[in-house]
Amino acid sequence: MRLKTWPVAALGLGSLLLLIALSMLASSRRAQEIFTQLDELNTYHHNVDAKLRRLRSDVHLSGIFVRDYLLDVERERAPEYRQSLSEFRDTNTATLADLRALLNRDDDRIVSLQARLEEYWQTFEPLFDWTTTEKILHSASFLRREVVPRREAALAIAQEIEELNNANLTMQRAEVEKRLAALRRDLLRMLGQSLSLGLIVALVAVYRLRVLEKRSDQQRVVAEDAERQMRQLSQQLVATQEDERKNLSRELHDHVGQVLTALRMEIGRIERMRAPADARLGAAVIECKTLVDDMFRTVRNLALGLRPSMLDDFGLQAALEWHVRDLASRYGVDVELTMTGDFDALPDRYRTCVYRAVQEALTNCVRHASARSITVTVTSNGEQLEAFVADDGVGLDQSRRRNGLGLRGIEERVRDLNGSMTIDALSGKGTKLAIRLPLPEAESEAPLRRAAGQ
């Protein structure tokens, strides 16, 4: 039982595709998690930084606002300044609460910052009860001793928080880089696994293909050897058939023909020896002569049908001319024969091949194609022998072309001589058979006998 490798290859390819799909899904999910984490980290840092900038901005603006109040000598606007400063304080308190929620822990720095800001805002409460004279006398010292130190302390704490936030951002980015590095390692491992599995599948496929190619080469060698033997057998059969036909034709012509000739002569002698008044014997002799003549024509036709002696005695052209005349007179068709070149030196195999091919083609034209006009052209230029048979019949049936023994026999004869045969449909109707045979260079044939029996 031969091992079937396609299930193994299919399983390997399926596993490879499944591994790639699962790895891609896992990698995509991890990459999405990393990108989400990085986006959240950037958003968090941006929000914390924005809140710290808002706190510092509120503190700076409040200092400018208080400076403007101290420089304003109109006491009647004190409630307005108090209200505006109260709004600054509320905004600053809300921003601090948002910052504390973002940091999500009771950090000492947040608590200290909140306490410093409370002190900073409470420092401004007595200012709104000062008189104009007190503003002029104490504003500069008040700002220098009370406001600026508290503002700087609050801003310093905010700066520490910002630095802490930046440090936290750096640490988290380092963690993201670690996860990215782990993702790269996983991708490389997945690539290595995929390549390993793909290499295994490829090796199995290549090995199997190599085995199949070797088996195919062996089968091709066996098939070529069988074809060569079949062709040799076919050549031997064709040669044996031609020899048998030649022998039978010779036997019919030489022996049976001679016996019939002697019989005809004996009947003639009997006719001369009979009494003139014997009418019954005369009628029997005439009947015998008629039967002998019919028998002689039948034997001659059989001998010529098996293999015309003129093909060996007078060559291809004479044999084809006789066959064309016989076919035209027998079936009443118009056959035109054109032969160009020297055919006397053709080897026997080539003469026999062309004659049999033309004979079979003419028979098909008359019996199957119902042709009324046939053209036969044979040319030889010393290097190649060509024969064409064209008719005006009903055309060629493809089933007969595949299964017909006559056409197959022609093709086999032509192939044995390294030639080619083509059959084409003519425009309108009809069929054209073409045979091309390369002529041998070294092979030569003995001169044709010019008389029967020589």
C-alpha cells in the first residue's frame, strides 16, 4: 500500500495557516492593548499637565489682580475686587479637585499644595478692608512678605507634582516599550515557528514530488520502451504483411496464372479437335473458355490488389498510374494524378508507404466521402517526398478518423519512416490528406526491373 502524503501536506498547510491566523489575532490584540495603553497614558499626562498649568495661571493672575486692586485708590470698588478674587479662588479649588481625582491618591504633595493654596487665598482677605492710605503705605511690604512667599511655595509644589508626573510618564513609557519589545519577540517567534512548519511542509512536498517525478520517469521509460517495442512489432507486422502480399501476388501471377493459361490452351486444343457436328461439346467449350477468362481476370485483379507487380518492376509512378486508371474506370470518378520528381531511386519502403497511403485515401474518397473529383499530387525534391490527396466529398467523420483502421495504418506507416500525416477540411466541402516523408541520404535501392520476371 502506497503512502499517501497529501493528507500530511494538507494537515501541515492547515496547521501553518491556523498558526499564522492565531498568531496574527493574538499579536493584533496585544498591539491594540499597547496602543490603547499608550493613548491613555498620553491623555492622562496631558490632562495632569493642563490642570497644573491652570493652577499656575490662576495663581499668577490672582497676583496681578491683587496688584491692580492695591494700585486702585477708589475704595468703592473693593466689593467688586473681592467678588472677582472669590471666583478665581473657586476656579482654583475646582482645578485642584480635578487634579486630585486624576492622580487618584492622597499624595502628600497634593495635600501640601492644597494647604499652601488655602493660605495663599486667605492672605488676601484683610486687603479688602484697607483704606486708601493703608494701601499706599503697606501694599509693597504686604506683597513682598505675605503674598510672594506663599505664591512661590505653591508654585514650587506644583512644579514638584509636574516633575513627578513626568517621571511617572517616563516609567510608564518604559513599560510600554517593554511590552512592545515582548510583542516583537513574539512576532519573531511566530515567524520562526511559521518558517519551521513551512520548511517541514516544503521538504515533505519536495520529497514527495521527487518521488513522484522519479516514478513518473520510470513509468515514462517503461512506456517509451513499450512504445518502441510496439512500433518495432508494427513494423515487423507491416513488413510481414507486405511480404505475404508480395508472395501471394507472385504465386497467383506465376503459378495460378500459368495454370489458367495452360487450361485455356487445352480448352482451345479440345475445341480444335472436336467434331464440327458436335454442337453440345462446342457450347461446353465456349462456356469453359468464358469461365477460364473470368477466373483469369479475377486472379489478375487479386494479384494486383494484393501488391501490383509493376510497383516492384516499374516503380511508384507506373503503379499509381495503373491504380488511378483502374479506380476511375471501376467507380466512374474523375481522378487527376500529378507526379513531379525522380521516383526510380526510391527505396522499397518509401514506394510501398506512398502507394498504400494513396490507395487507402482513394478508397476512402470513393466509399465514404462520395467524391466525384479527386486530385492526387506526388512530388520529390531529393530531400523530401510529399503526397497530397484532395477530394470534393462530404468531408471526414471525426469518429472514423479516431477509429478507422485504414487511416491509422497510413499514420503508422508514415511514422515508421519519421514522416508526418495531416488531414484538413477544405473550404466548402471535401478533405485533403497530406503526407511528408524525409528521404534518406545513404540508403540506395537497386535499379528497378523493367520487365516482369527479371
